[in-house]
Amino acid sequence: MAESTPSQPPDQQYSPKPNILERRAADYLKKQYPRVRYPTQDCSNEERAALKRANSRAITWAAVAGVLSGGIIGGMEWFMRQGMLDGMEDMTLMEQLPYWAGFSVVAGIVSLVEILFLYWNALRGVAKTSQVAGIPLQDSEHARLLLSGMSRVALELPSPRHCIYGIDPYAQMGRWKLAAISVMYRMKVGVSSFILRVLLRRVFGRMAMRGLLPLATGPLYAIWNAIITWRIMRKAKVQALGPYTIETLMHRLETDLDQLGDTAREVILQGMGEMIMRNQDAHPNHIYLLSRLLDAFDVSDRQLDIDWPSHQRQLGRLNEVETRWVLETMTIATVLSGKWRGRPRRFLQEVHEASGATFDEERIKTRRKQMLEGRNDS
């Protein structure tokens, strides 16, 4: 796995060489909302409602595209079977072949148009989410990091596979699992939709002969598209609202910075590195927070060597203020990726136990809810 360069800014740490699709998506997002400053207050009720509308609109249009695509493809198949070929009952496979070849070409074109629309619809939804959340998308290294993350979300691209600040996010993931995830990401929008349609034609083949395929495939395509778009919009919302939570945390942390000794600072950085590896993903929000912590702690060597077990033993030696900030930072880091159960939750529980603190799961749920609503009730 490639190493990152210590002097690189966070956007270059995350995606040093964006491909042409990322660059085009980033250009679109910047044009839609060229904000240069972060919001300084919680999301209003109107903004929260606007986020929900953006989410619902993107999902609805994706479902409509599925209904239309499924209806057109299913209708064409019904018409070819019943209207043109009288059920195909007396035709050999070779006699059917020219008709099926023509149908496959037309169905492929319809599917391609639908897939392109789904990408555009997701990009438009991500742009609206960014606009309502008020995140800056240019003129700073952190804004460019957010822009890169939002672009990859809209395009359903996986997180980068290289080391970031010396941390291998996938160090604790089996290589077979990493390869499988890469394949699944590539299948999500395009290949998965095509495979679904092939399977549906096989499963509902007899229905098609009775003219029921359009009724069966349209809603199923709609559900499939809606699920994919819901996942995209959910990730976009987490990435759009996470930075406000981070900036609020850093504003409070900087007021107590002189009370944090070198050991406490090192434990926080080591904990962030371990959290990234436990999460098994190079999430932009985690990179954003880690970068802000490195800046706040004035760390010159940004090639971190993560050795959490040895630093975990230091937790019991910290004073009350230092312990509070370790727990607070790790709690925020746990919810920043949008998923807090499983490995991240177990890690946070380990940190609490090593610190002699009570692990309050309800508090984590509350913090997660606050982040997704764009508010911070400290």
C-alpha cells in the first residue's frame, strides 16, 4: 500500500490524484455552491426540513427512473413476445436469436440512460445537501478535502486505498475482504442493475408470457434504485454535517489546549489512528478531524506510527481534564462516519474501560443524532 507524504495537505493525503470523473463532479459541486466559510451556528428547523426534502427528492426521482426503465424494457419484451412473435411457442432458439439481439441492444440503451440519470440525480442531490448544510467547497485545503469526499460519494467510489498520515486504514482488514469490497463497489450502480434485470427475466419469464413482466419489474427496479440512492444521500448527509461537529469540538478543545500535556496529545492522535483502522475506511470526516488535531497540537512529523496498545496503558495516568478530552474526541470520532456499531463501538468501550469511565451508549446515540441534525448541544 502506497505511503503518504508527511507534508501533503489533507486533501492530497485523501485523494492525491483524482480521476477525471472526480474532477468533473467536483467542478459541478463548486459551481452549485461556491461557499468559502463554515457555518457558525446550528442548522435551523427550515434547513433540517430542506435536507429531508433533498433526500426525498433524490430517492423519488431514482424510483421514478426505475419504474420507467422497468416498464419500457418489460413492455418491449411483452410486445415482442406477444405482438410480434405470437408467444414464440413454435420458434427455435436460432429463429428467436435476431429478435433477442435487437431487444438486448434497445434494453442496454435504456439501462445506460437510466444509469447516467441515476449518477446525475445523485450528484444533484449531493450538491443540494452541501448547499443546505453550508459546507465550503473551495479556497482551503480542508474545503478541498470535503469536496473530494462529496464527489466520491456522488459517484459511489470507494475510499482511497493508500496510507494517510502514515496510517493504513485497512491494516486490520483481510485482503480478500478488501478485494471483495472493491468489486462490490463497482457493481453497485451499473453492473448490479444489469444483473438484477437478467435475474428478473429468468425468474419472471412465465409472467412475461402472460403480460405481467412490466408490472413486476417496474416496482422492483424502483425499489433497487431507491435503496442505492438512499445510501448515497445518507453518506452525503454525514459528510456534509460532520465538519460542523468537528469545528465545534476544535473550538472548545483549543480553549483547554494549554491543559493538555504531551502524553494526552499523543494518546488522542494514537486513538484517532486506531479509530480509523478499526473503522476500516478512510472516511473524510476522520481525516478532517485528524488534520485539525495535528494543526492544533503543532505536530511537525505527520507520519504517524500507530501503536495503540502501548498508548492505551497511558490512559490511567492522565488527569481529569486530559481524560475528559480523550473520551470526548474519541466519542465524536466514533459517530463521524455515520456508523458507530461494531468495531468502532467496541474500541470506544475499550477506551472508556481503560480510563476508568462509564461507557454510556445513550450518550453516543444522542451525539450521533445531534450531528445528523446539524446541532451541537454540548
